[in-house]
Amino acid sequence: MRMPLDEFVKTDGNREAFERIANITQPHDKPEKIFLVGPKESGKTTLVRGRQLDKDLLSTKKVLYRPCSELPEAMRAEVYDGYFEDLGTYEVLFLDDFEGFFDDPEMGPMMCKLLLGERLKRRLDTVITSTKPLSEYDLSDFGGMLGDFEEVTMEALDDAGLEEYVRGLVEDYTEEGKSPVLAPEAIAYIAHDLGQTPTMIRKATHFLMTQYEGEPGVELSRAFVEQALA
């Protein structure tokens, strides 16, 4: 059974981001303020959610994950007080998809400004993910609270990374005595010819490995996989 961060495929294009997020619960001199930028399907959410779920046995820091769009919705819904207390007190906070604050122009920027101000006073670590750099946003309503965030970039998986991703999924979905084996050319087909998005790759691999009704352990060729996914 792989741990949450084991699923994350490391390449030259995302290694710095992985190391910064993976090590965020380790001691450092000043609070981490990271603006994690990468295209859709580059693994930003996988990384921060995986880090929240991964247990760091060498640290007592509490880690929290929240989608940005959820915060204004929670305020309008008047959720329990502990929800907002956690946002302001957990040692590490991952805020996913910065664009979500703009879904509610009235409440979103104000909540972000107040939250970041509170976390700044408490010297807590904050990571915000985004598909665009800060320079492409109108930040006039954020009170300058993002001015000293450090931008760290993530690139989408390259060809080798996509194939490694498929192999990891095959390992996850293999059930002894039931599942087939994917030939190398079948893995390459899934990685490169299905639109190259991890979401589509995951769905296709899950289907092949869990819905197969033939003889267990049989190697599925590229031709078989193409037909099965057509």
C-alpha cells in the first residue's frame, strides 16, 4: 500500500515544489509563504493533499487543507466556529486554487486578506496553489497580504513521468489472482495517446485493471487496450 505522497511522480519540472511541500513541517527560521504555480493537471492538488494526509512522525505540526472557494461558502453558510479557528491556528495551511477566492468577489478577497493577516501575526506556514502567477491577478482588494509570498513553479509531467505515473497506478489497482498485466507498449499508449491528462489516465487505468474479465495475469497488448478504451 503506497502512502499518499508515494503517488506523486517527481521530475525535474516539479522536484523543487515537491521538496518544499514535503519538508514544510520541518524546522525553519521564518514562516513559509509559498504561492505554488502550475498548469491544470500538473499535480498541485495531489501534492498538497498528499502532504496533509502523510503523517510526519518527526513533527507535531498540524496540517490543514482547504479549497479557496470553500471559505466564502462556509462564511455565508455560518458553519461552526471551529472551522475558522482551525484556518487561523493550524501550523501549516494549504489553500488550493487561488482563483476560488474570485468566485465570490464580495467575500472572497476580504476573507483571504483577514486570514493571511491572522496567520502572519501568528507566524504560521501558508501555501496557496494557482494556475497563474500573482502578476496576472488584480490584487487590489487583498490589502498587500500576498506581496511577500514566494512563487514556486510546477510543470506538468513529461513523457517519462507520465509512464511512471501509469506504472504506479497499475501497482495500486492490481488485485492478485484477478488483474491483468499491461505490456510496455500498452503503458506507453495510455500515457501518451489519451490526451496526456492524469485524470483521464487514472480513469483508463482503473477501468483496465478492475473491469478485466479474462484470465488473470495475461499481458494486455496495445491493440487490446486501444480497443477496450475505444
